[in-house]
Amino acid sequence: MSATEYDLELDARGLFCPEPVMMLHNRINDVQPGGVLRVLATDPSTTRDIPRFCQFLGHELINQSEDDDLFIYLIRRGQ
């Protein structure tokens, strides 16, 4: 899957912990199981929080990248 293939996007730029993960918890429900959510964030704590979120709730972190101060995540929703 290329970095541009996703079903929905969550723009959490400018938000700080715990807001990005709280928003992610709500937004992931808007994606069908197996669908992909792209998350954009600027809070460095997301590099720890989003992988843990995926692990604990059974979602797949497909890709995690950083472009300057922007963190980009691709998450496949679990069942």
C-alpha cells in the first residue's frame, strides 16, 4: 500500500497529548473494519501513544513516518 492510499484522515496537527489519541479513538470508528485511517500530528508524544493505541485495541499500524515536525501514521482498523 502506498502512503497515499487511505479511506479517511484525522488532522491532529497543533494538538497535544491526550487530544490526538482521544480524537483517534473516535475517528477510527468512522472507518470500516479493514479500512485505513491516515493521522497527521505534530505532537512528538504520538510516536509513543499511537503505536500503543493500535497494539492495545487490535489495529494495525501500517506505516509511521516523520517529515520535519509532522508525524504521519497509517492505521488499518481491526475487527
